[in-house]
Amino acid sequence: MSFMTKLEGVPDSDAAKPGMAFFAGTGPYGATCGDCKLRGYQRQSMKGVWNEKLQQEVFRNYRVTSCQQYRRLTGHHGAPVDKDYPACKYFEAVEKKSPDGRGTDNARQD
């Protein structure tokens, strides 16, 4: 609960979620971070493992559920973002494949 004056059209400080690029709930109505293509990216491990065959240090990649836009804006990896958070203003919808796998469901059929 915020003790600051609530202004119409301005997000409340309670809408700030860790790791999000902007205030939660400022995106399209009903959209969540789980529907956003900016949620999640590949990250490289900090500690490598020596590979005798390649004669070099090998770093593993793993997937995180942090926000890509947060990383672009701040230059730092953010906290994991829950898929149920209301979407922010940087929301970009995930393109869903049609059942036959040839394109998106929302593609126009002529």
C-alpha cells in the first residue's frame, strides 16, 4: 500500500515489480508477462569448464525467465519475472503457431 497521492493515469508504486522494465498493468488489458516474447532469454554461465578435447574453457548456456527489455534498458540481469504478472508498456505478443505448424493462428487467410 502506497502512502503517496494517487494521480489519475499515473501508475502507483505498488505496481512496480522487481525485474520488470516498467510498471505492471500498463500494457494491453488482460495481457500477462507469460504472453510476452520479451520474457526469458539465454544466459551464459560465469564459470567455465575445461574441455580437454577442445583445449579450451567451455561455458554453458541456460534459460532464465528475466525480462529482455529490462536488460536492454539497465545493462544488468534482472530478477526472474513471474508469468502471471500483468504486462507492462513494452509488451510484445508471442506469435503462436497454427496447429499445422505453417504460420501464426492470426495470419490472414485469403
